[in-house]
Amino acid sequence: MPAPISVGFDAVDALADELAALAAQLAEERPLCLTAAASLRSALTGDVGWRAGAAATAWGSLTEVLAEECAAMAGTLHAAVASYRSLDGDLARAVRPGGAGGVPVPR
């Protein structure tokens, strides 16, 4: 039988917030990389300039992909926490006396 796991909703939500902030920072890097690529191509001549510019362009593409993936993961984690909190609330209401459509029984 698998061991139960415990997940702190607040911790996962905080992680999602950090990933969203990282995504925003990474998204700002792509234009800087493309500007650097153009500068490298013009500052360095020949094959060296082309390679340096290509590397900076590739780095810009990588930051774009990482930004998109971080944003997607942040959204997924936020949605998962919201879903689990909702289910947890439903379960808590269901186990209360009279919960989930039951009739309260006096004690």
C-alpha cells in the first residue's frame, strides 16, 4: 500500500507565485538577448560574430521557452491548490453532522 503524502497548500501556492514571478523576469530577457545578438554580430567580424550572435539569439529563445513553461507550471499549481482546497472544504462539510444533505440528529 502506498504511503500517504502531505502537501502544504500555502507552500505550493507560494511556489506557484515564485514561478510566475520568474516567468515574468525571463520574459523580459528575450528582447535584451536579441539586442545583444545584433550588437555582437556587428561588433565582431566574420564567423566569430555570426556564432556569438547565434548564441545570443538561441539564449533569447531559451529564455522565452523557460518563461512560458514557468508560467504554465505556475498556473497548473495554482489550479491544483484551488481544486484541492475546494475538495477539502466539501469533505469537511460532508463529515459534519447534518452535512452533505443529511439531517441533523440531536444528541
